[in-house]
Amino acid sequence: MGRNAEIKRKTSETDIIAVIDIDRMESSNIDTGVPFFDHMLYSMSRHGRFYLNIKCKGDTIIDDHHSVEDTGICIGKAIKEALGDKSGIKRFGHAVIPMDEALTLSAVDLSGRAYFKYTGKELKGSIKKYNEELTLEFLRSLAMSAEMNLHIEQKYGDNRHHIHESIFKALGVSLYQAFMIDENLQGEVLSTKGTIV
């Protein structure tokens, strides 16, 4: 059985279908109604070597916040479901990724415990109509719903697009590492407790 999942979420603010296939390296299909965010998610999935199919209808006429945050919730839940009991996975992943003058560090632990920490360049401007703070909302909701530790350190950068792209690429690469099956574990869970809650 493959490591994949489909999550549906419908509220008065958003209607989302999110599909993930961790072991399928194919071009993702992403339409959240927020073009810059779509570009970032595509970059994350491509460098994470996993497939996403995201369709979100949200109240973007009001603001992009609900669409971005709820997409993070759905992708996080899909990751959690696709990983099952997490037997055999490496669990930890980290990456330091440059994007021209920007550099970002990402570290994840698929621990079953939700925690998110961001340090670095303040994300309070905008890229066209995309509010930079939405990236933090996405990362937080992703970490909480996937029940993982996620630490992002945005070390430096000048171009706002490059800063965000280095964040999403670093996240993708660190997830790829954490998702990988370690044959040395022989199907066991990488935990001293014998389970990853």
C-alpha cells in the first residue's frame, strides 16, 4: 500500500481537497486561488520529491488568510495520514538552502508532537498582493496538523521572493529526508519508546 492520503475540508471560509503521495515524483497540481502561494507549494513539493494535488476555493475576495492557513491544515493532516505509524522512516530531516543571496535553514522531526519556531528576516511586507506573514501562518498550521516539530531559520536575504522560495525549498528538502525509509531500521519505528505518537 502506497504512502498517500486525501483530505477534504469544508467550512464557511474554504472548500479544500488535498492529495499527497509521498513516493510519487510527478509534477504537482496546485490551485489555491493565491498565485504566489501556489508557486511556493509547487517548489516545496518538487524539491521534496512528493506529489501534491491541491484545490482550494476560498474567500479570497475578503483576504487570502483563510485559504493559506486552511491549506496548511489539510497538507499537514495528509502528511500525518500518509505516514501511518511511521515505521521505517528516518523521521528527522534538515536542509540549508540558498536562493541566490538568500539562505534558509529548515529542520523537521516527524515526532507526533506539534511545535513551530521561526527566526530570521521579519516577514511583514508583501509580494504583489501576497502578504508575507501568510507564509508563517502556513508553516504554523502545517506543523500543528502534521504533528511535527518544524524549525525555520531564515539567515539572510534581500529579495523578498528569494527569501520565501528558500524557505519553501528548504522545507521540501528536509521533509524529503524525514520521509525516507531507512532500510537499517527493518520496519521499526525510530523511537526509544517504540512508537511515535
